[in-house]
Amino acid sequence: MGQPDPVPESNTPSGLSVNAGRLWAGGVATAVVAGLAAVVGLLVCRGVFDIAVLVPSGGGRWDVASTIPYAALAFGAALLATALMHLLLLTTPRPRLFFGWIMTLVTVIVGVLPFTIDAELEEQVASAAVGVLIVIVIASLVSGTADRAVRDPGA
């Protein structure tokens, strides 16, 4: 007889079994990767191409992204995406489908938003590219982690 999982699993209305510890361990790892992706994106844009990456700063203003806050924002966004995935896994009949659509729409928003402000085209492109990269990293890693943290007992 095999050893039981160290973290208790919860059964969802859809019949899936979620290992929350595994999901959140992957979510934290995803957050680290997302933060590093933000640093790399800023390093390439600013350091290599000398192009500013812009972020909303409140009141309709946009400012040049600072490395640590931008990385922290990406880290937090990954944790938020993990929480969203966990909620969807526990409450919806097709959680991966809903997560995919939500992340696709977030990617479009992040990609389009810089083009709605008055800034240099190269800054708009750089801001959109780095933001989209971060969202893709988060979406793919959280989705992959969920695949490993969920079992379908009926399968």
C-alpha cells in the first residue's frame, strides 16, 4: 500500500481532487519566475535598447517602471492568478477553460493598454511586450501547475 499524500486533498463539485499544497508551491515558484521575467524585460528594454517601460501610476498618469516595484507587481500577479485558479478548480465545472479565457483577456488588456496613452511608440511597444511576456509566463506556469495538482478520480 502506497503512502498517502502529506497534504489532504479536497473534492470539488466537478469531481476533481485538488492538492492545494502542490498548487500553491507551484504558484510561489511561478511568482519567482514572473518577478525575474519582469527584471529581464526591463533589463533588455532599458539596458540594451534604452527604451523606457511605462506603468500606470494612478490618476491617469503613467511613469517609467522601477525594477523592484515592477518585479513585485509581477510576483503578486502570479499569486493572484494562483488564487484564481484555485477558486476556479473548487467552484467551476471547467476550470481550465475559464482560466484560459480570463488569462487571454488579461493578455489582450495588458497588450493594448500602453497604446491608449500619449507616449513614444517604442515605449508603448516595449511596455506592451514586457507586460504580455509576464502574463504569458504566469498563465502557462499556473496552468501547468494546476495540471499536476489536480486528479480526476473518475478517469
